[in-house]
Amino acid sequence: MSSPKRNSIIIAAKNLKRIYATDSLPLVALNNISFTVNKGEIIILKGNSGSGKSTLLALLAGLDHPTSGSLTVADHDLHLVKPRDLTMFRRNEVGMIFQSFNLLPTLTVFENICMPAMLAGKSLSKIKPKAEQLLIWLNMVPRRHSFPSQLSGGEMQRTAIARALINNPGIILADEPTGNLDSYNGQAVINLLKTMNRRWQCTVIIATHSNLADDLASKKFILKDGMLS
Ligand SMILES: Nc1ncnc2c1ncn2[C@@H]1O[C@H](COP(=O)(O)OP(=O)(O)OP(=O)(O)O)[C@@H](O)[C@H]1O
Ligand SMILES: [Mg+2]
């Protein structure tokens, strides 16, 4: 992984707005929020259900497009580009970890981990050493040939973490990464996120209702009705 300089801005949002069209009134999920994140920070994103956390992570990941405002992530002006044109950004700059893991059921642990690198056009000889390193680090070597349905929740989440890291992203976005785990496995996942931050200077943004990651945060963002308080 690259070693970004600390204290330089990697994410800048200005007057960011996301309005969803609905059958009734338009729904303002993010209402003119502005913030910056420095390289190497750990940000905790909190707020009640429906406050806009997942919406913000989807924008940061280039999976969704802002209605207005500007959003620059790792030198990419995401407000100027449609999500369909952001394939390489999504594969190389950000790693996403979800509450529900989102593993592909017909692929093994090893294949799930390698998949984003294959999609990015890397050769297996390049991918394999990194995948092996991640399997060892995440204590998943004995489960490498298992399918997701054969794994525990903690094992599924560790596989999802390895998959998020296979392309060496500078930014990790985690949406309720501990939501489906018991407190032991939840703490283990938080410790892994901390290690990614310390060892590779990944910038980490964690949307969570839990307090497990509070002590790690360099900043805490609190969303209320789509606004930062
Ligand atoms: N695709 C969509 N279409 C319409 N409204 C949406 C859509 N996605 C989210 N919303 C609405 O936008 C608001 C913010 O949703 P979001 O999923 O970002 O909240 P959240 O903070 O992640 O909540 P939770 O803690 O429950 O995960 C909610 O009112 C939600 O109903
Ligand atoms: Mg959410």
C-alpha cells in the first residue's frame, strides 16, 4: 500500500446534498453538509436510523451521485462524474465493508477475496501473494476453500475485509461492520480496522451505532436529519 502523507486532505465535501425522488415528496437525505477528512484519519459516523449515514458512504464510494454540491475523494471530483464512469475509482481507491458482508455465495473465501482484483484486470500471479498474505493476517487460511454459507459471521466479515483490501485502497468505508456480530467478533473487526489504519495509513470511515470504535476516532461526525451537528 502507498504511504500517504498525514494531514493532507483526502476527502472534501462542500454543500453536499442528496435528495431522493419518492412517490410523495422528495426526501432530503443529506442537506448541505461540508467537511474534510485528512489522510490517515479514522472517522466515526454516527446518527439515528435514517439520518443519512449509508447515503453518505455510498456517495464517498462513488456508488451514488450527489444532487448538488461538490465531493472530492482521492483527487477525483465525484460530483462531476456519473457512477457508471467511476468503475476504476471504486475498484482502486476505496474498499467497502458492509453489515451484511455481501459475499458472493457461489465463490469460495479465496475466490471472493480475489474477485475485485480480477475485475480490475490484474493477473492471478500478481493477486495470489496479496490474497495469501490477507488470509494469513485474518486467520482465514483453514477456511480458504469454504463457501460463505459454511462460515461464521466473524469469518464472513473477515473475508469481506480481505476483499476490501485486495486492491490496496487508501480509503476504507465501513457501514455498520459490527452490526451482525457478537461483541467479541465486533471488537475483533474494530481492531482489524485500527491495524489497517496504523499499518498502511488507510483512511477509515466507520458508520456505526455501536460505541466499540469510539476510542479510535480522530473525529466523530454526527448526522441528524441529513445535517452534521
Ligand atoms: N433509494 C432511496 N430512495 C428513497 N429514499 C431513500 C433511499 N435510500 C435511503 N433513503 C432515505 O434516506 C434517508 C437516509 O437513509 P440512510 O440509509 O442513509 O440512513 P442511515 O443513517 O444509514 O440509517 P440506518 O442507521 O438505519 O442504516 C432515510 O430517510 C431513508 O429512508
Ligand atoms: Mg445505514
